[in-house]
Amino acid sequence: MKVSYKQDLFKREARLPMTSDEPPRPIVSIVIPAHNEAENLPILLRELCATITPLARLQIVCVDDGSTDGTFAVLLDAAKQDHRIKYIRLSRNFGHQAALRAGLFYSTGDCVVSMDADLQHPVRLVPDMIKKWQEGYEVVLTKRKQSDDLPIFKRFTSDLFYLVINGLSDVYIDPGSADFRLLDRKVVDVVKSLSETDFFLRGIIPWVGFKSCNIEYMPDRRRFGDTKYSLRKMISFAISGVVSNSIRPLRIATLLSAMISGLAALYMLYAVHIYFVYGQVVPGWASVVVVVCFIGGLQLLVMGVVGEYIGRILRESRKRPGFVVSATNMNAQAGE
């Protein structure tokens, strides 16, 4: 789909003269990971420019995560119309977290707001987030309310995700949390200093600490396109979130192995006792087969858990970057 623009689509920031005693307005960076969002981006960019310009100086960093539609063409056209709009094009689809990381790496604002490009994160909430930041909060999180028309399966999988990740992870993530948040520059600098390959920002933010608060919101409806999170991606995201933030699954696997080994030893002693005291073989080969299958399945489960960690150790040892940029109108150091 080809999107055309008029010259006045994005209104530039008014350059009002400042007196010598007037403090400069803060720079707010908006980081937007986008994958096949050519239809949603023009609306989102226009709303952001209209909403944030009266409050602060604006920098919009859009990350094209290997889109196959006209997303990059939209960003090129928008950047020509408004110097505040920056683009980063990744060489392929690296995933939402990698695109988010790229945007944080290049952004230069005094605070950084991350939000999705599907218009479900309401722009009208950003001024409230900025206000909380100006009150002294270094991390402003958002908590999504569940609407009544949300599909039952989606609601179930969301609740299950937070139940599992909070039960197995070393950090607590509020149910309904999303990658719609504001981070102070000092928090962004800490996040940028982390070199881990498996980047799970929802788990990193509670880990780094800092003064934080929550704002609840009702998500807007997606206007164009479909969700990019399939069931397979959700499962992969959940596994990555647990493994990258905790070794508790390894400890659980160890405890299960120790418990089953103890029960197996007791059963062996019982069988030996029956044989030597009563002189008969323990009947019930079916039960033995069940026990053997159970222990075998448990061993495979433990090996799978260990394999997840070994695979991530391999990725970390390669020291490959989390993303590769193929085109941008920004400088990695200066952010311009």
C-alpha cells in the first residue's frame, strides 16, 4: 500500500524565544518497534506530534523490524516531512524485544517512552506518564485493563503467562504489564550497558530498580492489520522470560530428580525386603512399567530444561549483537 503525505501532515515544533532564566524544555524520545504497520504508523505519528509538541521537545524513533509491506517507505516519507522523526531499519526480523532494544540504544531523550505501533497503546496516556516523570518517578509503568470483549483464550493465555513467569522467575511482573512505559535517561543508560543476548525488558526493568509507579489504561482497538503474536511466539516469549531472569527451573528440576530418586530407592528397598523376608517376587509388572516411563519422562523434562540454559549459554558465548541495522538516519553515538 502506497501512502502519500501532504507537507503539513506533521506539524513542526514551534520555536518560541526563551528568556535567559527559562529552563529548556525536556526532550522526550518515543521508541516504536514496527513490523508490517504501514497503515497504522501515519495515524500514530500524527497523534504523537500533536500531543507531545506542547509539552516537550520531541524525538520519535521508529524501528522497522524486517517489515515486508510498505512500513519503511512510510518512515522515509515521514522523516522527510518532519526532522523529529527518525528511522532504524533492521536487516531482518529480529523480534519485538530486539527492535525495542535498538530504539533504546539510539534514543537520546531525557526520558524514553516505548510503545507499539498498532495504536492499542493510547497516545493520550503519554502526557500523564510525562507528568509522573516530572514528579520524580524514574520508571513509569502501565498496566493494561482487560476489556469484556477480550477473547477467552487470549485472557487465559495472558493470565497463564504471568502466573508461570512470576512463579518461576526471580522478579515480579505485574499482570497486564506491557512494553508501554517511560524510562528516565539514567535507567535507559543502565539498560544499554547490559550485554546479554536474551533481552527481556519486562524482567530487566524490575531488576534494575529505581523509583517507579503504575498507570492503568484500557487498550484501544487495533485499526489495521492483525496481531503479530502467535501462540508459538507467546510460548517462546514466556520461556525466554523465565530462563533469562531466573535459574529457578534448574533448582526445581534438581529437587524433582532428588525426590524421584528417593522414591525409587525406597521402592527398591521394599522389593528387596519382600524377596528376602517372604521369599517371593513382587507382583505387578504393569506398575513397574508405569514407574519406569514416569522416571524416563522426568529425565527428558530435566534434560530439556538444562538444554534451554545450555543453548542460551552458547548464544551468549558467541557475543553476537542483538540486532543488525541496515539503514538509519541517526548516529549511534549522538542519536542524530
